[in-house]
Amino acid sequence: MISFDNTEYAFAYKSTEELKKANFLFSAMGSPFLVNLGLKLTPLAIKFHIPLSKKIIRNTIFSQFVGGETLEETAAVVNRLEKYKVQVILDYGVEGGENGEVGYDHATTEFIKVIDYAATQKNIPFMSIKVTGIVRFGLLEKIDAAMHEAAGSLMKRYHKVVEQLPAAEKEEWQRVVNRLFKICETANRKNVGVLVDAEESWIQDPVDALTILMMDTYNKGKAVVFNTLQLYRHDRLAFLKDSLVAAEERDFVLGAKLVRGAYMEKERKRAADMGYPSPIQPDKETCDKDYNLAVEFCINNIQRISVIVASHNEYSNLYTTQLLDQKGLPHNHPHVHFSQLFGMSDNITFNLAKSGCSVSKYLPFGPIDDVVPYLMRRAQENSSVSGQTGRELGLIRKELERRKNGK
């Protein structure tokens, strides 16, 4: 039976000094006042180049949640994790292009560099991309809105809408498709998995369609491309089941990364402001139920689905291992992978690794300016997810006490 309470395993890779720093950071995140102040001031400090701001960020929240500013800097973190049998999902922290087509082409080149690097490291089986890094947000919005008006399956609606785009936008979209093909083609050739991040609900349909298009091309006999499903949306369990039907019809392996989600407050506010039904689950219990049902569905269809259980919920991770046990399947089954964010839930990651599970840390990297939006989400998430900060703090303090008493 796996236990997530063993702090000696959980923090073996951290020095006592690093643990004390984490203790300070999570204590600060436990204060809504400090978090809100940081959310307002940090982006401004970066934007206006306030002296010492980058140094402060680098030595606090950045070092806790980010691997480094460059691929080379992440190597030290990757090597350290490898000693504890923890793998890495590399994420180049680009949140969307501000330089138009030039920026999107640059992001594509950077994603391919990450794949090239990952292919040389046995400890990096996956990398992560955001489609918003290679396409204009407004174009995604337009296609998504038109897809909602059309009838038929996801792919039928997608092809119909793209076909009806004005010539200039059709060409613009084709460049997006070509960028993604270029990324996935490289990944397929170099045997590195590509995890396509989830986006806001009002741009998700074209992202889903693009990802299925890539899976139909590259997931023949193995999973190269993975779609991310946010189970805090009430329609995602049904979408997972529909995706399996598509995978069976087109004979590809469905890659599914299961998360709870990152845009809840923004989604609810937009739905209320614009007067449409919220896509968000009515409560956490329903979200948890759908998440665990999604895990169960994937394990029950393990020959056709390759699943990444990307969760900080102890029960969901434990439940996955129990389902594997019930089916007599090994915890390191090639179609089952676990993952948590770097800097969080070490008690889950390292205890899973200790029990022989295939598990990784999601490791963002990039210049501080580029990863600030990611860092702000982490701060917000830790302050808003009930009990998350308290749980992290409790485990950190338990380990500090254990070391102090020399146990």
C-alpha cells in the first residue's frame, strides 16, 4: 500500500536550506493579502524593470516552481530528479505570441529545440506545448464560436468551419496546422511525447480538433500526442468517451492527460458576464467524481488509451494504483504515467516513484518575463485550492522537525 505521508522520501532531494525557503514561500502564499499584492505588483515590477525585482523573483517563487531560464539551467534539476527515479515533462514557458507570425514561428522553433534536447535525455519522455503560443487568440475564438453554431461531430464541425473561413484566415490557419505538424513530426521521429495544454473553454474546440488531427497522424501503435482534459468542466468526461470512439474508428492510440483545471474563476466570470451557462462543475465533489471516473474509464480501456494522471489529489493517484492492482497490471504500465508540478506535492511524486510508478515533474523553464503568468497562476492556485497550502506547509514542517531531531 502506497503512503503519501513519508516526508523522508518526499524531500530527500531537497537540502534543509531549500526546505526552509519553501516553508517561507508557502507561508506567504497562505496569506490572501500577500498573494493579491504579489499578483498586482509582480507583473508591474517586471514590465517597468524595477531594480532587484527579477533577483527577488528568481530567488523565491521562480526557484520553487521553475527549472531555470534556459534548457542548460534545467539540466541540473533534471539530473537531480533522475537520482530519485522521477522523470521530467519539459515546458517552454511561452504564454502567447505578442510579435504576430514572427513570434509564432519563433515559438515553434523553441518547441522543436526542446524536443531535440529531450531526445538526448533518457529522463525526459515528454514535453508540453500551448497552442496559443503558435496562433492568434482571436482566430481561435472565431473558429470556436463558429464550431458551436455548426452541427455534427467535433471533426465534422471543424472541417466545415475551416473550409468557410475567408481566404486570408484560411491561409493563416493552415500556417498554424503546419507549425503543429512540424512539432509533432519531430517528436514522432525523436520518440518524445507532446502534451498539448488545455485552454479556456471559448477557444478549446479548435485545439481539440487540431490535437485529434495530430493523434490520427502520429499515434499509430504508440502515443506521441496527448490532449489535456480539464475535468472541472462538466462536459469533459463525455468528451473523453467521444474521443475513444474517434480513436477506435480511426485506429489510433488516444493520448489523454487528465487534469482538474486552471481557469475556473475566469470561466465563471465570463459565463456570468456574457449570460451563458457556466461550463464549470457545480462543486468540487462533482469535479472529483468525474476525474476519478475518467481515470477508471482510461484504465478500463488501457489498450487503446495512454493516460497521464496529472493530479495533486492524493486519492486520485492512489485510486489509479488500486485500479491497476485490481486488473493485475504493473504500476509502471507503459500506458500509465503520473505527474505533478515541480515545487508541489513532492509527497505524491517521490512516494509514487519509490513504489515503482512511472512519474514525472512538470518542469517549466524560460526567461523570467515569459514565465511570470505561469508563476502568478501557481500563486493563485495555492491560495485558492482549499487546503493545498496548508498540506504543503504541514509536510515541509514535519520533515524539518524530523531532520532537526535527527530521525
